[in-house]
Amino acid sequence: MNVLAVALYVVLSLVLVGCGDESSSDESDSSYKMVDEMTSARELPSFLGEGLSPEEKEELMSQILPAGSEDGVDTEEKFKELFERANAGDPQSQTELGVMYYTGEAVSKTLSGQVRDNDPGLAAGWFYRAAEQGYADAQFNLGLMYINGEGIEQDTVQAVELFKKAAEQGNIDAQNNLGALYYTGEGVERNVDIAIEWFEKAAALGSDDARANLEAIKSADQ
């Protein structure tokens, strides 16, 4: 079989919620450093408001926020609630907070005070905390970041291990990606039979990408 002839579909989007083992754990990896100062999307970063009157700050805020945005307060409240629950160890909140930092919905700053458009490193840190508790969607998200080398050093072997953990809990995107990695032999010894098994599991749960991958493999065999 010619590997290059098969166009595999790999899921590259982050997920927000899912079914995972929510056993609590306060352990964290010191390799993921979180900045001390974090602001919600509605809050004006402190260095931008230095020397401005309240009225000037409000005017600057109106220029920074998206025009016509009416859910800024909701976003701020969402951030505060998620941050509180995430700090308390809730894996779903940790995962959702990671997505907010990844997409830039929540704002972070460098130690020098520079605002980041998004913060993959901080997102990875929150995904890691949730993944350590066995939360499938966080395991999947962190696996993607290892695959892409976003926020953390690229490591396909680690990605495979995380996808396995999420796939075994029924995460269909992790099952599909795991099948793709087994098929191509990235981060794991190549095994087409195992790849097909994972594609079949994901397809049975409704993954169109997994079905397409199975069809691609069948076509390559003909």
C-alpha cells in the first residue's frame, strides 16, 4: 500500500466539553508557567490605562472592544466564573478556560506587560491540569498542541499517548486522529490493522472523517 496515496483526515480543532474521569488532582507540571496577571476580554490592560482619566479609559475601551459587542459583560463574567472553578480544580472549567486563552477570548500579558492576541502556552497549561485528571477533551486538546508544537515543544509520541487516553473514553476525534497516526507511523510504530480498528470505532460513533479515512484505505488497497 502506498501511504502517500491515502488522504487522511485529521481533526485539528479544539473541543470544549466532553465525558471524562473527573477524579480530582492538584498536581501540575512546573514546565507550564502561568503568568500572574490575567484579564478578561472586557477589562482594559493596566499598562494601557496609565495616566488616563476614567472617561478616557472608557473611551479607549470602546475603541479596543469589537464594534457593536453587547456580550462583553457576559464574557467577563464567564471568565471570572471559569477562572474560579478552574483554580478550584474543575477539569471542564480548566479546559474551557484553556480554549478561551487559545482563541484570544481571554487576554493574557507577557511579564513585560505586552498583551497577547492569544496564548497557546497558557492554554496548554490549563489543558494539562485537566488532562492529568483524566478529562478526555483536555487530553485531546493537549494532544493537538503536541502535534502542532503550539505553546509546547512538538512531541508526536506524547500526542499519541494523550489521544489514546481520550480515545479509550470514547472521544471520536481522538479515535480518528489515533487511527491516522497509527496508519502513518508518526509517534508510534506503524500498524494499519490498529489504525483501521480506531477508524471503525470513530465511524461507528458518527465520525465522517473516520468514514472517509476507511474509504481512502479501501481505495488504496484496490
